[in-house]
Amino acid sequence: MPKKDEKSLGITVKKHENFLEWYPEVVVKAELADYSPIKGCMVIRPNAYAIWQKVQEYFNPVLKKHDVKNCYFPLFIPESFFHKEAQHAEGFSPEVAWIGNKEDDEERLAVRPTSETIIADSFSKWLRSWRDLPLKVNQWANVVRWETNQTRLFLRTREFLWQEGHCIYATEEDCVKDVHAFMDEYVALVKELLAIPVVTGMKTKKETFAGAKFSLAMEGLMPDGRALQMGTSHNLGQGFMKAFDVTFVGMDEQKHAPWYNSWGVSTRLVGAVIMTHADDKGMVMPPRVAPIQAVIVPILFEDSKEKVLQACKQMQSELESHHISVHLDDRTEYSPGWKFNEWELKGIPLRIELGPKDLAKGECVIVRRDTGKKNPVKLTNVHDSAKTQLDEMHHDLYMKAKHFLEGNTVEAKSMDELQHHIRERKMVLIPFCGEPQCEEDIKKKTDAGSRCIPFGKKPKDTCIGCGKTATSMTYFAKAY
Amino acid sequence: MPKKDEKSLGITVKKHENFLEWYPEVVVKAELADYSPIKGCMVIRPNAYAIWQKVQEYFNPVLKKHDVKNCYFPLFIPESFFHKEAQHAEGFSPEVAWIGNKEDDEERLAVRPTSETIIADSFSKWLRSWRDLPLKVNQWANVVRWETNQTRLFLRTREFLWQEGHCIYATEEDCVKDVHAFMDEYVALVKELLAIPVVTGMKTKKETFAGAKFSLAMEGLMPDGRALQMGTSHNLGQGFMKAFDVTFVGMDEQKHAPWYNSWGVSTRLVGAVIMTHADDKGMVMPPRVAPIQAVIVPILFEDSKEKVLQACKQMQSELESHHISVHLDDRTEYSPGWKFNEWELKGIPLRIELGPKDLAKGECVIVRRDTGKKNPVKLTNVHDSAKTQLDEMHHDLYMKAKHFLEGNTVEAKSMDELQHHIRERKMVLIPFCGEPQCEEDIKKKTDAGSRCIPFGKKPKDTCIGCGKTATSMTYFAKAY
């Protein structure tokens, strides 16, 4: 038995004692990601990439439903493009990495931090008439933002993977409708696939995407009381369109600029999954994105080995025929206990134990990763039970996270209350004036920033930052 | 009617008269790709990206079958990594783009031209014991090679998309077995999905991947008589492993270096599809990768409009329920003739025409894009007929390309014959000594390079380049 491995296998830090050390330990030990030799970059390992691939498999049909077409734009963007939309240039300049050695080019080339400019340039070539609208594209791509803040695996890395959707419309009404529709799709994605609840709303002026009229965001609340922005959808208005001379001939035979939105989610979602669901034993994979949903661990003794293994193989094919992804861990060089630890660390939702005594009773034991609850199940009923337990686990993970989010969201009526609640690691709803300067002042006093302005909540009282008229109720929290 | 569009819609150059002008015209007008503002880069438009996405959907299950796991490695590679494997550094240095503005880093960062070095670095952290082998990963990624030769859309661009598989094994035997197995999978992919035949074999010493013991390649023959390398699979031996200190403890409790292979196909495959199958009317999509397999064009008259459209919608759902992807072109602002041209240009495999006269007979007309043959089909039989015609079209496209490949592959017994055949745009099999210097001499005399050394063909006579002993029969051709 490889004793040394066994000792180093487990998580040594408790989630609720030292969250900031617990998180990277889970990421690395559960083989979700690894540090890269390049500062701030990461290697996404198969266990985590599988989650991202499931996000792609879920979201590609959603894109199709909205008639958004996948395509691919160049990684490199000419420097001059950034300067065409002034706010955009200002927002992204500090984070851009440039290609250095290509002297034959007339201008510097940026490694894309986002693709509005180069896509607007293509739109200007493709768009002719109202008949071409709406024009909706998406790309799954890597982007680079040279963070100077502390980087964190999945949450803030200098390179990350994302999808970025870019759509143009004949009217602002259609454009804005889809800004909301894609945000709704994101909320459904994180709920249905990742078992994560969020709050949604509009970003404040200070936090609006560089170049947008308004931005929507969905925000999760991590177990350490920090908010995590998990997806955004922007109404870009006509600014980029006018800067890149994108026009169409309308039914009135006049030239018009279209209305533009963009929206994205990234591999940061994987970080949210880990933070939300993993525990002191390691990763907990939400069932619908788990690379393996069930692992069968046979309990082998010399005299019953053949029979037990055969029953395990039969169970494997049965589960697979019911579309449950399953792995039979028939390695003989590891003990069952060692295997239990390994699969718990990796977060496989269900462990199915089958030994000679179980077999004699025509049973196996299914153990749920999140609760540790052991359920004896008749062999004839394994696939039904596994399916039910996977669904229940998804539901329970979501409800647990939802209770946490709701239980840790409060309102504050004064700066004192806000400071208190932020210290208590809450997400706090406050009456707020919406002014960037006031937001900075609140940040200085509380270390919390605005997260989003939820829809349909009328402001009560005056802004607790400056005492002026409140224009909205706004969520504030510390953030990643 | 938009007359101006109509005029500029068609392809103005004949494939067999001016192939090199015909190709980019098809690419741009069929909306497969567009030139980028960055020299040598391209925008992959939805019509072509759909082909690449189909390649991914086909190949991901193949990877799973071979137990290869998807993951993602950083775009940036430290300069020092390139120098660890001397041949590799020499081979790739001229093509590398470097990040220029990040002074806080101790060394320059390369934008990956290929990922052997950074993956070997990760293997060195992950590999411990023989129990971890084989270790097989793959990534779908963008890579950058700063071509100084003329670039061509899809065939040679400074950035392209590919998959790169990287596997390590305990024995050279297992490693080499998979070098061949993955090449076999590529040959099946291009045959079954893209309807393209290839020849396969080993690369000559001169053309072997920088750092490999040997390289396999599959080579297609394009209609202008140039070969196109469409996929490679390399036995990298232990060179990278030793350079990056990748070791495992074997069953003998000793340290060993594993054996390493890598293999890839790229968006160049899309270029091969266009060159091979497109014609003077534009793109021809092989049915299994077509973004839309059938387009329904209703023939509308005022008095029968409703009935015809309803029949078309019914046909659409019926075809979709039989897993045929179908688009109903019910636009009223374009004439049927205009639509026919547009869908022919875009290469949709089947066009289904339905007008009031057809409807009265309970029929429609299915027109195959490649042959233009019109088939009247009973409405009750549409899905069966469409399915059959799609299968036949795939088969016919493949056979046509196969006849072309076979009919244009010849043997030469002397330099004169070789020169003659190359002028005649053939792929030519010759007895060859295998020496890089002789290969350069042949290139000077014929403008043709070696493509690959097919398996199982014994060399006849002496090398026609230098007169020394021939070590193999080798394919030579002009190439992209």
C-alpha cells in the first residue's frame, strides 16, 4: 500500500476555519487545477475541465435556441481598435498584454482581453440591410487580462476560458430584451447544472462594463461571505457601432446604427462550484456536471473475487445503459478504504460498495458524497435508486446553498449597520444614491463594493453613504 | 429584390481555371471565413465553425474511447522551456510570438506554437508511479505560429485552432502502438466525417517534428495537385521526458522515464473540405458536417401561400424528428431563384422545393447540391429519401475524391519522370535514400517535397535523387 500518498491525500485545512487556505488545497489535491510556471496562469486538469465541457454541452443548445451561431475571432487585436471607443480603452488598457517582437507590423497587437472591438470591425463588413438583423454570434475562447491584484485559481487568473456572445439588433427594445434573456439563461444554467443560487440586477455606474449603457450581473455568495460575479450581460448601446462605422439600411432606406449587446460566463464558474459545494473531505461534484457520477468499489476477498467483480461489471453496464456515467475501480493495488478516500477527495457524487455479504443479500450500498448517508439498495433497483439519489443530491446542494444565500442577505439602514453586517460576512441591501464617488467612500469605510441593483425593489429612505436621495436599493458585499 | 447583392453573390472564377483565386473567393463569399485586420489571422465564420464543431463532437467520444481526458494548459510558455529540448527549440524559434510588455517577469513568455514543453512540465509534477500510466490528455486550443510564408485562409494562418493530444506510457511499445492508433482515428475521421481520402505514412528525417523520434502524417491531394498535410502523430521518445525530468517508479521500484507521443489535427481540415468538395457555384458541405443538411424553399403564390407554408412546416418538423437538420427559408423579401443561388453558394447538401403544383401531387422536389440532380419525392417519404440522399452524397463525394487521389498518384523511376509528373500536378512515389540533403536537391529540381513514406512498400532500384541505395518508397508532391 502506498502509505505516503495516503497521508498527503486528505485536506488538512477546515473550510470554516480557514477558507482561503482550504480552497487552493482542494483545487490542487482534488486534481482540479494546478499552478502554472507562468505567474497568475493555471493548468485546468481533466476533473475540472469536465465541468467546463458540461457547461458547453448545456449552453450550446441554448445558444441554438436563441439563433446565436458559434464562430471564432482572432486572439490578436490591433492597438488602434482599443482607442476607437474611449471608455473601453480606458477600462481595459491597464490589463492588456501586448505582442512584442513582430516589427513588421505597423502597430502593437493586443492579446484579447475581450472581443467587442474586433467583432464590431467584422460586423461593419457583414452588415448591410435590416434583413441581416438580428445578427448573433458567440465564441468559446481564451482571454488574457494581466491582473496585478492577487490571482486565485479559477477566480482570477491572467488567462481564462469563457464564452462571449455578441449580438446586434435593429432596435434598442430587441437588444435590451435579449440582454435580460441571456442573463435569465445564465441564472438557469447555474441553478440547473451547478446547483448554485444567485441574485441578479444591474451594475452601478462605477461597475458598468467599459463602453456599456448598462450591465446586468448575477452574483453568488461564497461561504466566506464574499460575493462572486458569475456572469454579465451588457447593453452596449450604439457606441461601438458608431466607433466602428457599423450601419444597416433600414426598411426606410436610410442608414442606421444597430444596437449591440454582449454577455459572458467563464471558467470562474468552476471556482464557484468548488467554493460552494466542496467540504473538509475535498471536492463535491454537483451530479449534473460530475465527470463520473458514480464509482463502484468492489470489496474483494480471494474466494469471492470473481463473483463480486462480475456483479460489479453487470451493474456498470446497467447504469451506463441508463445514462449514468460510472467508473468501476477494480484496481487491486489499493484497498477499498484508500479508494473511498480518493473518490471522496475527487467529489464523485455516488459511491457504490459491493462485497460478498451484500451480494449474498442481492444488495449493494450507495453512499452519497455530500451527506455520507449509506443506503442499502437491491441490485435489481440500482439504476432507479442511483438516478433518484443524483436528483436528490442536486436538489439538496442547491437548497443548502440557497438557504445560505438567503440567510446571509440582510438589509441595512445606516452606515453602522452596514459596517456591522459586512464584518459579519453578509451581503447587504442598502438604499444608495448610485454615485461613483459615494460608492468609493462606502468602500473605504466598509471594504465592501456594490454587487448589483436588484429589479423591482423601490429605494427606502436616503442613501446611507451620503444622505442624498437614494435612487435604488443596492447589494453591497466584499468580493472576489 | 436586392439586385446588387445578387450580382456579387456568385463565384466569378472557375475552380479548374484558377484554383488559387477560386479558393479564397469561395471562402469569403460562402461566409466561411473572413480576413482579419491582423495580417495572417482570420475570422472563422459560423458556416465554417460548424464544421469544426462537428469535428469536435465526433472526436470527443473517440478520445473517451481511448481514455484520453480533455484539459487546458496555459497559452503562455516561459522561454527557458523551449531551450530544454534542443531540436524543438531550433524547430520552433523562428515562428514564436513573444509577449512584450510584462517587465515584472524574469523571462520572456512565448505564445504557444505547440504545448509539448509546458505539458511535459506538468507531467513531471503529476507522474509518480507505474500506476499512473498511461496518462493521456488532450486540449482543444488556439496556437500561434508567426508564418513568414504566404498565409492562406484555413491552410496557413498565424493563429489556428486545433486539438493536441499528449500521452505518456511505461513502454515504448505501448507508446508506438498509440502513435499508429491515433493516426488511424484521424484517417477514419476525415473519411467518415469529411469525405476525404488520404495517404498515410512516416515523415522523412527532414520533415520529422522538432524533437520526435518519428512522425506519421496523413496527406490529402488537393485538386490543383498540391498535397496537404492534414494530421500528424509523433513518437517523441524520451527526449522531452528527460529534458523535463519526468520519471516514474516502476514495478521494479526503480526510476524510469516514460515514453511520450503527441498528435493533432487543426482547422486546416476545414480548408481541405472546401478545396476538395466546393465547385464553381460555391461551397459543397459534406452532409455529416453541414450546419444545415437540408433547406426547404417554398414556392409561394398569393392564393396558395398558406397551404404551402403549412406543408413546409410539417415537413420541417418531420425531418427534424428524424435527426436531419433543416432550415425553412420562408423569407418573403427574396425570390425562390435568389434563395436557390444563396443556398448553393453556401453548400447546403439538399434543397427541397415545394410549390402548389407539387403539393397537389403530394410531392416535393429534392435537389442534391453536388450533382444538381432533381428528385421528385412523395411527401410521405421525405425523411427516408432525404436520409438516403445524404448518405449517397457522402459516399459519392468520397468516391470522387478517392478516384482523383488514385488517378493522380503515380510512380517515377527517374528524375526526368519525377519532374514530368510534378509538372502534371501528380503525387509521385519514388525510391528515395531518405537523406535531408538529397531531399533538398530534389526540391530544387522539382519544387516538390517529400510527403510521407507509406507503410509496406519495399524500395525498388536506387534513389532517383542521388543514385545511392534507396531506403524507402516515398511520396513527393508540391504542397501547401
